[in-house]
Amino acid sequence: MSKVVIGLERLVNEKSLQDSVKGNIGYLCHSASIDSQFNSGVLLLQKLFGSRLKKLFGPQHGFVTDVQDNMVETTHYLHPYFKIPVYSLYSETRTPTDEMLEGLDTLIVDLQDVGTRVYTYISTLSLLMEKCQGKDLKILVLDRPNPVGGEMIEGTILKPDFKSFVGRYPIPQRHSLTVGEVGLYGKNILKTDCNLEVIKMNGWNRSMYWQDTGLPWVLPSPNLPTPEGAITFAGTVLFEGTNISEGRGTTRPLEVAGYPGIESFSFCENVLKHFHEEGLSEGFNLRPVIFLPTFQKHQGKNCGGVHVHPLINHKFKSWSVSQMLCREFKRELGSEFQFHDKPYEYEFHKLAIDLINGTDEVSRWVNKLGSFAELQEMESRGYDKFLNEKSNIIIYNN
């Protein structure tokens, strides 16, 4: 029995909540949209609402969570089992069209997020909310846990010039909000005028990490097979903007990082030495590894690097560790280290690393091999404002 009762299970079990769902229904979901017994949310809602469930919607990575990468789109189709249309919100459009929403009275959003700004499910929610401004259509968010907790914030706050599909709100990289709270941030702080309601969880508190919830983990995207990966992701995602492998094509993506030709034991020893000298040593360890990506960056080449292991969740600063690790790859590789300049999430004129970080300050810090103290100062800017905004919209106070 799980400790946490998610929004989906509350809707299935509470008649008063069911009665508040009016008219024809759309359901935005993916493979991780399950209950605590691994039952599919689509099956549960179809049993509950029958023919009123008219349309399904899928985010990035697809309705069945099978598509790997940035800017690889999924198609619309008629589901062969449910016999209702499935619309992709990562296709020729990231914003639902009027035709997609036509005939719907309620759109239920039930996505498992991982608590990091660049994870695009909250961007999909924000675009949906903007599209529904002034429409007689209710957005009902079935809330789910933030797997990396609701207390710690990390990373630079998005600057307006770096707004993109991997960052639409001025929040830290690790934002400490649930999907429902992100929706309330858009509605109440940024004044997105839509009909939004959140079915909150029972039993979740802000100190919980995924293993504390008692809920089963189903990967919310193809490269997050473990809850530990969700913790490291807030930092290791930055390597998507570099020529360093973040472990795609291995069984532990976004937990490892490496590059061909690096001798992993000496590299790891030097990295930890620099970290300890600058005061970054709590809550984690780095293990020297060699891994062989079977696809994507450095496919078929042995990469030497590190496996990032969280040890004490509430002390582990994933964003700081990964930024410092990026600096050490730059130190090790010199001019061989590169930031990617190819298109990233439909942006063609800015570096991917700057879109990921929400600023170009961090990439400049890496290039000059800046200090940890400088990184911390950069990271903390705007935190007081965000924490004040957060205090006005959170729905879980314990």
C-alpha cells in the first residue's frame, strides 16, 4: 500500500470529484500515467467515464513514451484498442490546435514530471493553459509527486532572453514544485487566465523523495529508467549541450558522463580533489567508469568518465556537481571540449547549453574555469523572489 494517494486514484475513488468532471473529456498522459498498482490511467478513465472520454493527448516522447530524442516528433493516430484519436503535442505543433480541443469540456492532465525546468511536460502544460485562455474548457491536473522532493531548489533562474520549450517560466532549474503547483504558478503568478483546477495528492509532503512515496516507478521518458536518474538529471541534463556523453545508449543514462580517451580513475581522482578543495563534497560520490554507448554520442566508442551516485538525497546538489564536472571536462580536454551549436528544441540561434541553463553566464563560467564560489553566487540570484512566489502557490505545506 503506497503512502501517497495520487490525483488519479482520488478521482477514481471519490464520487464528488467525478461529479465535477463535466461533459466530453480529453486525457493528456503517457506510459507513467498509472495508479499504485500499475493500472493504466486510460483504462481507468475509460471505465469511469465511458464514451465521454473522446480524445487522448501525448507529450514529448509520445503517448507510449517510446521516442528518444530532442526534435524527434510523434504522429497523430487512431488508437487501435481504445478507438479514439491520439493527438501528439510534440509534432508539427507543441500547442494544441482548436481542432484538437474541439468538442471537449474537460482536459485532464496526468503527467509524471521529474522536477527540473527543462523537462518539457511542464512546458506542454503551460502552452495548454495559454491556449485555453478565454475558452470554456476546464483543465484538470491530477497531481503526482515531484520525485526529487519539494524543498530543495537548484540552478540558475531562467532569464527572459533564453525562454524556449525547455524553459518557459522564470523558475530555477530544480524548481521543487509538483505539476499542479507549476500550473498554479502560471495561473496565479504569471496571470494565465484559464480555468485550471488541481486534484491534489493525499499523504505527500515536501520532504519526500520518490522512494518515500511507496509508489512504483515507471520511466516517464526513455532515458530515466530509475528514480536515481531523476535526482541526477537536474544536473546531468546539461551535458546534452556538450560533446560529453550523458550516457544515452547505456542502461544508466543521465547518471554517467564521459568522453572517449579519458582515463577514468585519474580523472575521477582529480575531479574529487578539486571538488573537496572548493567545498563540494556532501551527499554524493563519483565512481570511475568506462561505458560504451550503443547509440547517439560516441556510439560504439569506450567513454571514460564518472557515475554520479547520490548518497544523501537532501544534501546532494546535482546541479552544482554537474556544472563543476563540466568544468573539469573542459580542464581535462581543453579545446577538444565543445558546446554543441546544432538546433535544440526548435531554437536555432542560441547554444543548447544556454537554453538548458536559462542563461549564457554558466557557459562563460565553464570556459574560463571559474570557481565554485562564483558558480554559487550566480546560482542564487533571484532566489528570494522565487521563494516568495512559491510560498503563495504551494498546496502542500507540511
